[in-house]
Amino acid sequence: MSAQLINHACDFVLFGARGDLAMRKLFPALYQLHRAGLLHSDTRLIGVARNESTQEEFIEAVQATLKRYVKPAEYDEGSWEGFSKRLHYLKVEMTKAADYKQITRFAEGSSNTLVNYLSTPPALFADICKNLHLSGAIQPNTRIIIEKPIGHDLESSKEINDTVAQYFKEEQVYRIDHYLGKETVQNLIALRFANNLFGSQWNQNYIDHVQITVAETVGIEGRWGYYDKVGQMRDMVQNHVLQLLCMVAMDPPSQLTADGIRDEKLKVLRALRPITAENVARRAVRGQYTAGAVGGAACPGYKEEEGSSGRSNTETFVALRANIDNWRWASVPFYIRTGKRMATRMAEIVIVYKNQPHYIFDPKQKSMVTNKLIIRLQPDEGIRLQVVTKEQSLDKGMALQSRGLNLNFSEGQEGVRTPEAYERLILEAMRGNQSLFVRRDEIEASWRWCDELIKAWDESGDQVKPYPAGSWGPIGSIALIERDGRSWHE
Ligand code: BG6
């Protein structure tokens, strides 16, 4: 077994244990890890929050959340029984140094690795780090997991990173981007680097362009206060979408280590060509949804959402054309689109291959001869290679057809559940494997590029373009790709 696959005994301290993320995602993920036998028998889970709860009330709340968010078939009393024994609750006022003594007292006499998960607003990170330090809880093997938003621009992200760095070395810091925990995103590494068929042709000689779509049907889910200051560029592109782009575009690392992978991703981020005020109108489109219907249900427009001030120029949709200025990707555009309240929930990466240099079939069939590799992340996970074959018949001559070679990950794995991203991420943080976490320099390089684009929008006075809820975004996003003689993969 590689060192990274050892499940160490940990004291997993969850700050913000009564919050929405903890209840909806983190406890269900921890429960699944327990149920799969992936938590060390001595691992303890310590919920930390400022709520006046007893240990019993806390355990009851966790049980209620599991019953709500874990599929009935995956919840069983036997597993719950064992899981509940791991749970502890500490009432801590995050800003009060004296309260942190409870954590050190709890950990006294145990050799468990302390893993702190900060499921709190970033405004509390400084206090939590400082108080953990003052209470003497931080050892060389102590870890800290932090969530987005890590800043709203380069400067504020540096501030957060500087604060954390005062108390933790980079090897102790685990920055979550939950897209990196998705099964297919991890599979991209296997697909690209374990298959010479794809690996050998993964460059500008063979690939015409790449499309990345992350479409959501949800709106802003009652988060106007947060979202209106952020918008889709900061909420989705700066982190999740650029991480996907890096996984597609990076060079093979010489070794499959955390820094090997992160060094390569960083090079991609640094090679992104800036989008500036001069070219932003042709390279990027912002949209905002208006009233419409998704899946047959009527939805209000963004400005009519709960909590709205009724006025906003915040984008809920972004489409853009990114270019990576290096040898592998010279002149290969990456078209990106992501939005809320779109027609269907779907995330996929499409690699569109170049056509043959000389075409010999019926010209009417020309549009059919494009090979595409479609890598689907959600709602289902799988890979499909679109290939061209001859239609079977005696009388149609060399009539062509485009067919898909499908690799459905769940096929042949019946009964094997696809783990949620947070399960993988928590497990790997407990194992001390940083490869699924984002390094400081990656976050900062990504902000640098996004800041420039956001500034370009501001400087050019760009107004969001309306699109009806339940559509594929503003018309401008179609023009963005069609101007280049290409079209979005449907
Ligand atoms: C979050 C964003 O990071 O990712 C949300 O803040 C978004 O706005 C969510 O809805 C999407 O995640 P997923 O896994 O459902 O695609």
C-alpha cells in the first residue's frame, strides 16, 4: 500500500458544525466514509460551533441530517451506531482564545493527527488560526482545510493566504475545490496519462478546440447577499471551471505527486492569455437570467429573487474564449460557458478533433466527420468518443454515420456507488495527500487572470445580457463561438 493510502487516526475538528455545508454535505460524507470502513477505528469527529447544544442534541441533529441527506438504502442503524460513537461536540466562540483550550484538552494524551476543517465564513479564518496557535493545538502534522471563497480578488486572496501562512506551512494547508473531488475529474488523469491513444494526440496538431460547459438549473438558492457581490465569474469560473481547464490542458507531471500535478496546473494558469478591455467584447459574454421556466416549473428572474434589491449588473452566466499560450495549445481555443437557471444540469468537457487534411467523401456529409471526445461529469459520469463509420447497407454506397463509443463508469460496477466529492476530499486530507487540493500559487494565478477580465468588463462598461431562465444563455454566447466558425456541442 502506498503511504498515501494509509488511513491515519485523526481528530477531525469541524468548525461551523451546525452550518449548512456541514449538515448537508460534510456529515453525510463522513458517515459514508465510516460506513465504507475508511475511517481509522480511533478517528474522532469533533463538531465545533457557538450554539448552546448538549452532546446529545448535537448527535440528534447529525442523525436527523443523515436521515434527510443520505439515501435510505445507504443509511442503516448499525453504521449509525458506530458513527455516533465517534461524534463529540464542543461549544466554542470562535473569536475567544480561551475557548480553544477545550480542543487541546480534548486532544490531550492522544496521538491522533489534528485535522481542522473551517466550514465558516473566511472572515473567521484569522481568529481560528490565531486561537488554535495560542492554545498550543498546532503541531507539525496538524492540518487545516479551507473552503472557497478564498478572496474575491487577488489582493483579498493574498490576505487570507498570508493569515493562514502565519500559523500553517503550505504542506499543512488543504484548499478545497470540490470539483477536484469528482470521480470524472480524477479520471481525466487516467484517461490522458494512461492511454497512449489519447495522450499522443492531446495537442494542437490534432485538437481543433475544447469546450467546457458547466450548466446548472438552480438559481442562487436564497444566497442573494453573497452571490450579488460575487457573480458567476468568481463563484464558478475562478475556481471550478479553471481547475477543469487545468486538468485538460496540463502537461503530464513527471511523477504523480501533489506538487508534480500542481506545478503543471500552475503553468497552464500562467500561460492563459489575458482578456483585456480591448478584446473583451469579442472574447467574453456575461448574462443574467430573467423570468422563465426550468423543467416545466416557472422561475423568477434574477432581479426578482428573494432578498434582491431589484437592481443588479451581476452576471449569472459567463461564456468566454480562453487561449493558452504554449506549444501544446497554440491556436487551440478553449470555449467555456457556465450559468445558473439553464435548460439542464450538465457538466461536460468536449475535445473536438481536427478534420482529416483531405476530404474524400460526399461533401454533403462533411459536417459529420468530426471526432469528438465527450467527458461527462454530471449528471451521469462517463466518456464518449464520437467516431465516424460507414452505414451498413448494400445500396447507400459510402454513406457515413457518426456513432458513439461509450464508456459508462457505472457499467460493470453495479452496486458500486459513486462517491460524493466531499468524501474523497475529506479522506485524502486525512491521508495527508494534497494532490486534490489547490496550492496557494494556483489560486493566486487564477485570480490574476480573472481580475484582469473583471476589470476589462468594468472599464468597458459592459452590461449583462438578459437570457430567459431555462435557456442556454444569451444569444451572444452563440455568436462568440460561431464567429470562429464553430458551434457549441449539443
Ligand atoms: C459552488 C457554488 O461552489 O458550486 C454554487 O458556490 C454552485 O453556486 C456549486 O451551485 C455547483 O456545484 P455542483 O457540484 O453542484 O456542480
